Amino acid sequence: MASIFTKIVNKEIPCHLVAESEDFLAFLDVNPLAKGHTLVIPKLEVDYLFDLPDGLYLGLHAFAKEVATALAQAIECKRIGTAVVGLEVPHAHIHLVPLNSIEDLNFSKPKLRFSQEELAAIAAGIRSKF
């Protein structure tokens, strides 16, 4: 069965798109830790990050770097933090989280809530920085 991220890649489920290439997709997390929290995925469904073929693994990180650069320009923060947890969705992905303190990368804290209009505006603001 396809992961929720594969359904997003296949346009079966909508997302707030931040960036897309031939092999990768970046979109806003629907349960964000911070404004602008973005997920970066390979379009190929592979459960475990370290099972990605080397070229795809390296390409994912290079794509995440591009997205992080745009994210840092769009969202006021001290840094963009990264995390790879890999337990919540069986599809390799990188979390990019705008940070102002180490506490901003705490996955056990309550998630933020934004309206669909707010998420659309956040995604558009990040896309404008590419």
C-alpha cells in the first residue's frame, strides 16, 4: 500500500507545495513544530533513509539544502534545523524546521495549527525565495 507521501507525490492527496524537482518534493508539514516546518522527500517510496540508493540519498540532501536556503529567507529564524526520525511515515523524509531555540525541535511538544489559507501563504512565501 502506498504511503501518504506517495499519495501526495501522485497528487491523490493535496499538499502545500514548497518545491519540486524530477526526483524530490518539499511541502509543508500539516502538524508543524514551527511556522514553515517543511518535509523533503524522494518521490521514490523507500521506507528507510539509509536504504536509498547513494545518488538519491545525496540528491535528497542537496535538494533539502536548496529548500532550507529559501526557507531561511522566508521565515524569520536563527537557523534551519534538520531531523530524520523515520518512524511516523514509512517513506524516507527530512524535516526542515525554522529554529530560534533548541526547544523548537522537540517533537513531543504540541503541534501548531494553521488554517489552509495561512499554510498556502506560508508555502507561497517560501516558493518566492527560489
